[in-house]
Amino acid sequence: MSELNKGMVVLTSTERVRFGERAAQSLKAEAEMMDNKRVFLIASDSLVKNTDEIAQIEAALGDRHAGTFSGVQPHVPRTDVMAATEQARDAGADLIVSVGGGSVTDCAKIVPVMLKHDIRNADDMEAYHITVDDAGAMVLPQFEAQDIRTICVPTTLSGGEFNPLSGSTDPVSKHKQGYQERMMAPVSLVLDPAMTVHTPEWLWLSTGVRALDHAIETLQSLHSNDFSDGQAMSALKLLIEGLPRVKADPGDLDARMKCQMGVWQSMLPIIAGVPMGASHAIGHVLGGLCDVPHGYTSCVMSPFVLRWNENVNDHRQAAIRDAFGQPNTPASELVDEFIADLGMPRSLSAVDVTEDRFQQVAEYTMDDIWGKTNPRPISEPADVMQILELAK
């Protein structure tokens, strides 16, 4: 009799996901249900300036709307977190709502922690971020949970809105650092596909590849399980169908919803405790150190990490091949072709990461939370360099 697969599935503090309804109506219902009277929005700058979406939300909230902050920069510099925190504090916020992409979401999830602990200086954020010990294990600082909750309305497919992990970049070291506490997960989420028609095509598709990469790194992980594999497989199929449909017809709201559902499912294994691998670890560094957009990092790394891992986890990559309906073609080739057909960049040089940056990227990757959880072991920067050489 074979040994049972043992493990634990971790759940978050998220209580609800509303989908298919306009965000203004959903947020009004949420604020009324929770009796929040000082709702503070952290919104995408482009939505504020180029659409009436944020104005519609503000109008729906009425007297419950306490203020709106916009202008969060990519990869969430600490200074932006502090600026948003200061405005939320001055507004007397009792609920934080993010409306926008991954950086807006990350900022909104950290702000309540900063409010709880009265953090007023970017340097004081140092005590709250995750570190990695010499064995590659995450070290989570212990601090009291926030009092104010967050609601997230995502407009991209990066997926960070579903978990209690958030990121902010130290402007001095250029490290994008993780922050995590169970209550940082939003109390609820609103999936409004109509809101996402304003998202630029490159951003929607590239973050969709990021979600695809969540599922891929789950399916190739040696630390997954049947629950997580099932979620990842379903996510992969939804994204494989949905992303090309949105590219062909940006007004296809059903396809956009399939993508959003795929993102949700792709995040469940990560939340449950399945560690990601080298694509995510290197991607974090490419974002914080080299200013590569969040979604593009997976576009230029995922196929090459699959190729580098193949000799140790080909049996796991079989599920990825099956999801594409081509069981006899290497997963790395299938993913590469899929990303190329979406019109996304396919190499580090295409995102302006030159070979002179490789050594620093490799060294920083060793300090990432997933730097040492790749299926094929990464024990030193030279291992990362091999992957970067494949992707150059």
C-alpha cells in the first residue's frame, strides 16, 4: 500500500467574492452590510483620469466615501505606501478599497497594517517585511493584526488580491519585499469584468500569463497535492481558453470572467501553501531591481524554468501538456508558443534586461521567498545564471 500524501491546506480570512455585478453596486452593498462609514479608495491613476469608473463608485458610496488616493507606482515603492497611509489616516478610514491592478492592490493591503502600528516613516516598514534564512525558509515578523479591513476590485490578472501576501519595494536596495499577516487578505473581492475593458491589452494579457504561471508552477511543484493540482488544472484550462478570446474580442465579457475565475483558482494553491519556483523568484527580482512589469516577468521566465526543471519533474509537467491538449510536446514549447501568440515578450533582452545585470539578479534571487523552493534545487547564484542564460 502506497504512503498517503500528507499535508495541510491553509485558508485565508476572505469571506466573500462577488462577481458579474458592477463594482459600484457591489461596493455599496459591502459598505452597507459591514456598516462602514469612512470608505477610503486607493485607485488606479488611469481609471481616475481617463474613465468615470471611480466617480461612479464614489457616487454610489455617497456619504460613506471618505477619500480617494491614486498614483501608486509599479512595484509599490515604500514612499507610495506611506503617502496612501497618511491620507487614509487623515480621512479617518474604517475600510480600504483598492480599484486597479497589482500595485494598487498591494498598497491597499499594506496600508491597514501601517495604520494599526502608526507607521509614519518609510524606513520603519523594515521591521514588518518577510526575510529568508540561510536554509531558504521564510521568516515572518510577528505583529498585531490590523483593525481595518480591505476590499479589492482587481482590473488585471496578477492575482495578488486573493492572498494575505503583499509586496513593496525598498527604494534604496531595490528589493521587492513581502509582507504577510492572515488579516491582510481582503475581507471580500469584487470581480467586475466590465471594469477591465479599460485595462490596456498588454497589461491584461501579460498579467494573465502571470496567472498561468501560478498554475504552471503548482503543477510542476514537487510539494503540491490533489486539491491544489485540481485547482491549478482548472485554472490553466480557463486561461488557455479565455486569454486568446479576449485578445480576439476585447468586449467579450464572458471570456474576461473566465480569465478572472482562472486567476482565482490559480491563487488557491499558493494560498494553500504550495511554494512557487524559480519563475516567480526571479520575477520578483526582475520587477524590483530591473523595473520589468509584473506580468512580463512570467512571460520571459516561465518557459525557460520549465525547460530547466524538465529533467527532474517531467512526470509533473505531463499535466501541463494535457491542459494544452498536446501530451507529446514539451510543456516549455507549448507555453512558449502560447505566450508568443498573445504577442507578449519572449526574452530578457526584449524587456531590456541585459547580460551585465544577470549576476545581480542571480544573487538577489537567493534572498527571495521562493528562491530555494524550485523543483530542481537552486543552491547558489550559478544555478540561477543557467536559467537566465536560457532566457537571454
